[in-house]
Amino acid sequence: MGRLKQKGKAGAAKAYVTRSAAVKKLQCSLADFRRLCILKGIFPREPRNRKKANKGSSAPTNFYYAKDIAYLAHEPVLRKLREHKAFAKKLSRALGRGEWSSAKSLEDNKPVYRLDHIIKERYPTFVDAVRDIDDALCMIFLFASLPSDSKVAPSLIENCARLAAEWQLYAMHTHSLRKVFLSIKGVYYQAEVFDQTVTWLVPYQFTQTIPTDVDVRVMLTFLELYQTLLGFVFFKLYTDAGLVYPPPIDAKKDEGAAGVGAFSLQEAKPSQPAATASNSKAAEFDGKRVSSKDVRQTIKSITTSRSGNPDVDMPTVDDPDPTREDDEEFVEDTTEENPEEASSAPAFTTAALPTLKTLSTLPQSTSAKLFAPYTFWLSRETSRPIFEFLVRAFGGRIGWPATSGSGSPFDENDEAITHVIIDRPLVQRVGESEADKERRRRRKHVQPQWVVDCINAGRILLEDLYAQGKTLPPHLSPFGEHAEAYDPTAGLIGYAEDAEMDAEVDEVEGEEDEAEGSEEEDVARPAKSALKAAASAEDAAALRAAELAAEAAGVDYGTFEKEAKKAQKKSKKTEAPQEVAEEENMNKMMMSNKHRKLYGRMKHGQKKRSEERQSLEQKKHAIEKEKKRRVKSL
């Protein structure tokens, strides 16, 4: 007789655990459980059958994998949280009894947990960590702009500002910035670091307020994890670039609102020869010092040699300088490979995997030093932190007035200034000297959008379109949008025929002014009837009859042919959607209920976007028509 199955002991009921059961098993509070899930990357799961997973109950609840909860039970952070709970009880008891010495002793030995092991678990390789710092950078820049209050400590904001400055310094030093977009939410940046695309959002420099409906405790838990992650990533980035981390800060410049300019990049000093000698891959063989580089060269000579002499002398190392060698540990490959199979294998199985060394030596973009030949001066109304970062990230020099902060490398009278970034209307200057006029003529005054559009275009654009006081061209997002998005720079779709009709109407009106009105009205009626017959013609015979009627009405062949083609295009456009709709209905019948609802939501979103695009195009078409009418009236 087989083993009897008990209800709730196998299947979904065993694989899933409710949140209340998980909290009870871990013996922690709900807040600590939420913090653990955020730090370890554990999130609720959706079982196929909620009733079976909940042991017959249909009450709404959250489910987690039982294996994830068992994984949390052995977490060192959980042990530290329990110790902190006991510490809080002891401290409150000591304060209540007035035992100040024991309370101070408890405060000095307060339990503190670290997240280093969690970073190593969640990101096995450095490239994985770089790939996942988008949200971390957004959170860091957000908290760097927040005011301090009872929930957000000033030290936390200061640390976030320091991390944000360190990231900007690295991006400027390596020229890794690629795209910029000025949006309503803030400024979107995109950089390439170790062949990974990193996109982050920086809010504008306005007074920020924390909404009351936002749970700051959850955000602070994420921030705690992100600060540790960025500390690891920045240390590796700076070390690989040969820089000292953390970069030293000048306290005087920082007090003078120098921003990123308060930090200075310093090259790391080379390690001591004694330390490098201990790490060199060299060994003693028969009284001779042999390095791994010599071993590889000997193996290469053995494989290329066709002689029958099996004995090969190992070269000696006369000057063992470990600092000159770029060695790697030699690992013997024990797998046997058939050369015929290797040659016929696909490319993706035989290609070498990317490493940190190969990713760091990738060629930079040609536009990485786009502003290197130019020197910029910021007007006082422009945002200095944004454009200082942009210009310096692309190799340019930039200065600013003292009202925007200290640390400017040059003043406004510097003769090397080529561009002035200004965002104010053009006014007539009174009492300007000839030297100032000559300086203004020599420099090019552009609006801030010119800098961003040059970066996104990858080349220097003409300054005339972005001159001071001029109406700017549309600023488009450089990131990949959907194909049906509205593009204000492109021609209007669907209005080409209207333009042709308007042109033809203008020609007809000109002809009517020259000819007599009564005769034209007599001829127009049979011509219109003939054109309508051509539009409704279904076969060649009907089209031929309509052509004869138009010829009898005095319509020339060219006009008749144009109208016939337009009518045929319109009829095809009306017939095509009907066929597509019928085919979609047939496909819907073959879908399941779940897929049919999902498809309906997708079509609803597409319809909404197309309606928005059509409304914008109609507005643009109306504006263009109004401009043409004004020009004609003048």
C-alpha cells in the first residue's frame, strides 16, 4: 500500500509560505522582515493556485517561497537585528532606573551590522554590479537634493552628496558620458562604463519636499544597500583608473559652494617593489628563476616546432623585474577537443568571454572629447552643476561668475573664451565700450540647449539656431522611443495630400480670377460629376466611361489621372482596415481569455498613443496653416 498524502504537506502548500507564517518562523517584527527582504532581494511570489497554496483558504495574502524564508533564517543581519532588539530593551531599562554609566556602556557597545557579504552574494562579478547601479545612482542624487528633517539625517544627505560627486568626477575623468535629456522630472544622463549602459536621473536644483504618502523607511532601507554597493563599485572604478579613493576634498572650496570642484583627483602611487615581488608568478627550477611568461613562451615554441628533439632548454631570467611583467596564472586545460569539431563549432561557443581587462581597453567614442577645443563661460542664470558636468565630461573648459560658487578656473575677461552659455532675452546694451563690443562679437552666445543637442548629435551644431533670444528647435529624447512616437522635426503624416489639395485650390483660384466666373461654373459641374464617377469606378470599363465624360466636360487628361489615383488610394485605405479587423477578430477567437484581455490592454495603449500623436499633428498642421496665411497676407 502506497504512502498516504496528507493535505498541506506537499505541492504548492509546502512550496509557498504566507507573510504572517514567515514572520512567525523568523521570530522578527514586520518592519525587520521587510528590511531583510529588501536587503537580500527577496520579493513576493504569485502561485498558480492561491487557494491550494493557502491550504484551502481564499483570504488575500502575500506568498513567499519556503526556500527563501529558510535562506533568511541563516542571515547574519537577522542575528544582529535580534541583538539590537535586546540592546534596546536593556537601554530603556537602564535609562528608566537612572543607571547612566551602564546606559553609556551599552551605547558604546551598540550592535551594528554590515552589508558587505550581501553585496558579494547579490553581485558575483563586478560587471553585474555596474549593470545594476542605475537605481542606486537615482536614489543617491535624489537624497543629495533633499532637506534634512527628523526622518532624514544631515549626515546621510552629506554622504549621498559625496557619492554623487565621486560618480561625476569619474565620468568626467574617463569621458564616459554619452547622452543627455532635459525633461520635466529632471536631467537624464547615460554613460558607458565597462561596456555597460548606465542611466540615471538628477532632479533640478529646486527646494524639494518629502510627500506625506511616501514611506521614507522603505526608501532609507534601499539607500542603505545602495550606499554600500556604490562604495564597492567606486573603489574598483577608481583603482582601475589609477586614482586614489576616496578623492580628497578641499574644505574651503566646499564651504564656498564649489560643488564637484572641491574634490581633486590624485593618481595612486605605485606599490612597493617588495610587495610586488611576493605576488610575482616565478619559481626556482634547477637553480634558475623561471617566470610564467617564460613558461608560456616555451610552450608556444614547442607547439610551433617541427623538430624531433624533445628536450628544450628553459631560458633563464637575468633581470627578474616583477613590475615589468603582466602575468596571469597558468591554468591547465584538461578537456580534450577535436580540432575538426572546433572548426565547425558556431562562433558564439568559441569566442572568448569578456573580462575586466578587455572591457577596460575598449576604444572610446570619437565624440568623447567633443568640447576639447572650446572654452565656455556660464551666465549667472544658468545651472552651473549641470553644465559644468556636461562640458568637463566632454573635454571642455568652463568658468562661472562668483555668484554661482567659488572655484572658477578663469574670469569673464579671459581671451580664450569661445562660447557664452546664456539664458536671458536679448537686450540693447547702453554705454558699452569698444573693447566689450569686440569681445562680444568674437564670442558666440548660445542657449543651454545647444550644449545638450551637440552631445546627443555627437558633433558641433550650428550656433545660429541656438543664438540668444531665438526660438529654439524642439528638444527630443535621445533614448530609444517607440516607433509611433510623435516627432516634431519630421513631416506631418497624412497631410501631404491636403497640401497638394491646397496648392491645387490656389491654382484654381488664380485661374478663376483670370477667366470669367459664369463659364467656369458651367464647366465645373460636369467635371465634378465625371471625377466622382472615376472615384467610384470598379473596373476598367467604368473608368474608361468616366474618362470620356471628363474629356467631354473639358477636363484635361493630367488632372483626371491625378484625381483618379487619389480616389483609388483612398478606397484602398478604407478597404485595408476592414481586412485587418476581420483577421484580428479571427485571431482573437483562437486566444485564451487571459491572452485576449492582455491583447486588449495592448491595443488600448496603442490606440491612446496614436490618438495623442494625431492630436499633436493636427495642432502642428493648424499652426503651419496659420503661418502660411499670415505670410500671404503680408
